Amino acid sequence: MKEYKAPKRKSKTKRYIILFLIVALGVFVFVRYYFVFGTGVKSGELNYLVHKGVIFKTYEGKLIQTGFRADKPEGFQSNQFEFSVADKQIAEQLMLASGKNVQLHYKEYFAAIPWRGFTKFIVDSIITVDGSKPKTNLPYNTPPH
């Protein structure tokens, strides 16, 4: 009896499909976790910066931003910007600036990865650190004389 041999064409097709799936998975992982979606600057009062984590120790912080909203009767709003810091040197500088007004440059990713931080916003540089408190007596909030 003769043995049946499968045509080589099917095995090549399977290899191409597997190769395509591996490349597609690689592109997906790169875009999802390593592609910089946006960059920007946030400013406000640095509320805190902590070094925490169970397996991966990361630096996590919160920036308090004040602003004005016309649709609210009280006028003021407070936004919180939660971020991560991947660079230890930048994190140590920010720990010393807690409670001060800072301007931070950040990169935005589509998703967070555990060894980089808990958030998708990663601060990569400090633009300014100002020791003064934010102005609370803004012209539109003062009573008329």
C-alpha cells in the first residue's frame, strides 16, 4: 500500500496564516501599549506622588487643576489629573514639589502596562515648579466695589 502524502500547498498556507497572526498580534500589542497616542502639558497643584505596587513598583501621582465653568452656579471646578512617572529621577524631583504648582509634560498611550504605571498618562519631564499657591481671588469672582 502506498502512503498518502498531503500536498505541500496546504502546509505553506498554514505557515503564512500563522505568520500573519503573529505579525498582527505584534502590531496590536505595539499600538495598544507602546504607540504614543498624544502628548501635552498639564498644570496645577501637585497633590501627591507615591511609589507603590505589589509586583511592579511604580510612581503614581495626582495633579489638582482648578478652573472656571459657566454652567455651574458656584463657578469653580476641580479636575484631577492622575498620572504615572516611569523615570525615577523625575519622580524624586516631583516628590520634593508636593503642594506646589507644576507644569508637567506627558505622553498618552492607549492602555497602561504594569511595569510602566497604573495610568495611560506617563509624565516624561517637568517644565516648571512654582512654589506659590494658585490665585483664588480671580477678577470674575470678586464682589463689585
